[in-house]
Amino acid sequence: MSFVLPKAVLVYPHLMWTVALFCLLTISQPAVCELQTGYAESQSFTRVLLVGGIVHKKGQITSWSLTVIPAGVNKDEDESGNSSSDLVVRMLDSSGQTLAQATTGLEFMLETDPPIATDATSFGVDLPYPKTADRIEISWNGQTLVSQFLHSKLLSDVIDAMPDTSFREDLTQTREDLRKTVDEMDQLLEARNRKAALQLLVDVLRPRLQHVLAQKSDKKYALDLSKHDALERIDWIIQALRESAK
């Protein structure tokens, strides 16, 4: 499934996932998600990964985020073929094999009367999230714009999604310390040392979050995370990393 986010997110990026989640849950779109061969038709996925951001004509992606939701996904294959101008989002395993991919067309045009050309546009797709997922790649016009370890990106987005009122200690320093720990984990994943990355997450990052986050916080936006939400997502990432570290 794919969905184009309203142009308001170009001006107000914090609206992105509120709008994206609304689109995903309420609007029926043609399915463009493909599960690769080797997956049984009966295989079920308990998690879905939402991928969204802003694409610039010069070949850059900004304000992109990942969100995991506990839901199923329609596994209808897109039989029409992909255009070279389509944005392609791929889910890869640790060996680099494609587990699933989704495509969406891009229109660099504001829907005004008359339409106005723009240098950037928003996008959003969803993908099944199997436990063997390792890396997310986004390409356009045959060029890879993003290639990042899935779990470290998810952790970064969890940290960024915490409202300021969540932190009991110095806000700026706490976020910076947490991001540095995620960077360390990303380097371990790059070195294919998943067991050490998992240990860092379990022994350092999760206890640190448990300590610095207040039990209750005021949400400014609909998809701001509570302490419970953040730790729940961390636990899912731990579970996924344990699977891939076997």
C-alpha cells in the first residue's frame, strides 16, 4: 500500500505521522507492496512498518521516519511493473536479500488551482515487518538515497518521538547521550557484531531510558510516545535483534 501525504507536511513535518497513520487506516489505495518469493501465502505478519518522508528533486530524502504498528498487511502483488521514476522502498535481510518492497509514484506539484511545481514532495508506504528484517533502502531514479540499519533507525525515531516533558534530566544532554549510544550500536551492526549490539541495547540503552523517562508526560502531538510506548517499542526491537543474532 502507498499513500501520498498532504503538502502541509512540507511546512509542518511533525504532522507527518498523524496524517500517514490516518491515511493508512482509513483510505483504500491500490496495493503496491510485494512479498518476495520464498514466503508462504499463509505467512502472517504481526507488525507493519510505515515509511514516510520528503523527497527533493535534487535526489535527497529529509524528515524521513519509521513507525511500527501492530497490524496485518495486504499481500497483493503489484503486477503492473515499476516505473524507473517510482520511489522504491526495500526491506532487506542480513544477507542483503529483499524480503519485501513497496513502490509509489512521485508528483512534484502542489494541488492548487492552477497547480504549482515544487522542488519537494512527501511520500508514504507500508511494508510487512518480519523478524529477519535488517536494513531499509530507499531508491529513486535508479539511485539509492537511503540505506540504513532498520533497528538503529527505529531507535533514533523512538528517541526523537519522546516529548520534552518525558525527560526527568537535562533534555538536550540526555537526548544527545541516547543518540550517541544508538550510533555505537549502529557501528556494531555495521561490523556484523549483532550480539554486542544486542547487549548494548539490553544492558545500556533500555535501562537508561527506563531511568530518565518520567512515568507520565504531556503529549504535544498525537503520535508522541509515552514511557510505556517507548519501552514497548524498544522491547520489540530487542526481540527482533535476538532473532537476527541467532
